[in-house]
Amino acid sequence: MTNLALVVGASGIVGNNLARHLSKKRWPVYGLARRPPGDIDGVRPIAVNLLEPDALRSILRDLRPTHVFITAWLRQKTEAENIRINGAMIRNILDALSPAGSVRHVALVTGLKHYLGPFEAYGKGKLPPTPFREDQPRLDVENFYYAQEDELLAAARRDGFGWSVHRPHTIIGYALGNAMNMGVTLAVYASICKATGWPFQFPGSPQQWNGLTDMTDARLLARHLEWAATADIARDQAFNVVNGDVFRWKWMWTRLADWFGLKAAPYCGVGAPLARQLADASPIWTGIARKHKLASDVLIDLISAWHTDADLGRPIEVVTDMTRSRKLGFLDYQATDESFFDLFSRLRGERIIP
């Protein structure tokens, strides 16, 4: 039976890379977003708002996807609003697809806030021990990831499809204007430091500087999503998904600095948040972009300083266990420094950075 993919959130860092991967693997792919990309070969864009159930039902009425990959979310001011809005998005898309009965598998991408807690209590309170494992119980706090999972499981019971939940760590990959894009943010920051002579300062906490951590390449995540969606042995399970290596930021920061021809500033024991460092940097970036004829001279369209600060400012060591996937046969590995370098090279090649 032919597989037909619906990638929900095709404009984001996960969905964009997944749509490209599936298209290259000869899947017919629909890419759904409010403003879906139109530049991915073989991906048919669908423009719709997930918070408009009537429009969803109308647009998806004759679409019969076999595999649905949900990679979308919308940040709200409070976790209660995150739960209401992001839970509704999952419910609306699965309700709209239910009448056709074509869906065989739904994959949902969440993340390590499953273990760390929501933004309002990020990395605080009583947390499970690291490395994080999929069978650890939920935290006793409100969390929109839990609401999304609950909507997914309810629809699976109703409609009989298989499911998987994917929990990546901080994702490295190509996507512009994305709320969770550390790689592009650090590339722009390094480019500003190079142009101005600013010190290339680590923005995060001592625990992140000194402790072990890991990350997730969006390309590896795309392969993991396809694997879990098509391997019977992976059906109806939640999975952590990271590159497979571990590192300390005090090592990685020097690696990133070297790539840009910078000298990493000594770490003084206190982070220098990017939201503060880049608060007045818009005119600087405009000048850099115009000098080098870059694709965008609008700083805010490229960076997500707040999210990078949140990840690098966590007060605990964060390491993720991948045993469940490994035992079931997913053995892919990606060196994280090379993930950054591949991204930086692409950004330079597409004239996003000088």
C-alpha cells in the first residue's frame, strides 16, 4: 500500500527537514502550515490555520494520508493557554482526518520539556534524574506536551491508528524565522561578534558550561520519524531522540568560535544572555547584511534569543537516554559539532550569514 505523508508544521525546523527527507525518499508529501513553504521539490503545500476546524475539515476532506507527522506548536503567554491552544491544534487536525479512515500512523514531536517542565517552571523543582528515560513518570505540573499526548492517544483509541511520540533535545537544523532555532541564532551572533569585535561570550549557566549535554540534528530526527512510523516494532511508543554523542559547552563553544575565526571569550562563571547582548543589535545586523548583500537584514526574522537563553541557561545537566530506540533497531548517529558546521556552511551558502 502506498504511503502518503501529511507533515503538519512544514514551515518549522522539524517539519521542513522532515518534508525534504520524505520527498527524497519518494513519499508523496503534503506540507501543511499557515504559510507553508513552496520551495521543496515534491511537497504540495496546504495553507490553513490549525485553530480553524471548519477550514481544516473542508481542506482535508478529500485528502487521505496514511501517515501524519505533527511538528507544530504555538507559544502562548501562560502554560494554561499553551495547553488550551496546542491541545486544540492536535484535536482539530485528527478530528478533521477521522471521517476518511485512511490514517495508519500519527507521529507527534514534543521534546525534553516533558522531563524539564514547561517554560513557567523550566528546569526547576523536583525533576527526574538524568539521563532522561521514556518510562519516567510525568511531572506533577501543567504541561502542554502532556495535553498534546493525551489528544493523540484519545484519537488513536477512537480511530485505531498506531502512534509514536518523539522527544528530541535542542534541535539543530535549517529553518528561518523559527522560535526554537539555536543554530541560526548562534551563527548570527557569531557573525555580529566577528564584524564588531564583540567578545564571543557563552550566554548560559555554569551547569551548562561544565556539565554534559546532547542535542538533536533535524536530519536525524527526520529519519527517526520515518523509522518509527513504518516499523511495526516501534508502534505505540514514546522515544527520546538525540544525536548519540555527549559534550560539554566549554568544549563546543571553542569549536564554534574556531569555525567563525573567533576566539572564545573566557567564561567568568555567569552567563551573558543573548536577549541582553542583542537587544540593540538590529541596526548592526542591518549594516552587516547590506554590506554583504545577505538575504535578510531584519535581525528579529532570524534569531530566537529567548529560546537559546532558556536552553543554555538551565540550572541542571541534561543528558538523554536512547536505549529504547537502539534496542529496537534505530542506530543512526550524528556528531553534534558537525551538525553545527553543516548548518553554518548552508547558511553561508544561502547568504543568510556573511
